[in-house]
Amino acid sequence: GERFAVVFLDPPYDSVRALPTLSRLAEGDCLAPAAVVVLQHPTKAMPPESPGVLALWKHRRFGETTLTFFRTPA
């Protein structure tokens, strides 16, 4: 019954292991309103822009690594 306000996904580099987790989070039942999900991934492998209830908020690029921030509706 717990809901998370902040989730940070930091999978092994060059891995697609975070995508099933991102899909599960995108269902929304474990996220609080206005939750933030941060996904670390290779810059060349961008995730979907709006999976499920998650909406793209912003990107921060650090060379070959990018942090993509998603938010849930308030």
C-alpha cells in the first residue's frame, strides 16, 4: 500500500533492464501524486517520452550518460 514520491532507476550501464521497471512504474499504482521518476541511461538510448501515467519533465545530459526525469499528475 506504500506509494513512492521519488524513484531513481540506475541500471547497469548499456542495459535495458530498467525498461520493465519503468513500465511497471508507469502503471501508476505505486507512485504518489506528483511523484518524480529519474532514469539514468546511455544518451544514445532514449526512453519513451510518456510511458503510462508518467510524463517527460526534463533531460540532463552528462556526456554519454543522460538523466531523464518523469512526473506523475498532481
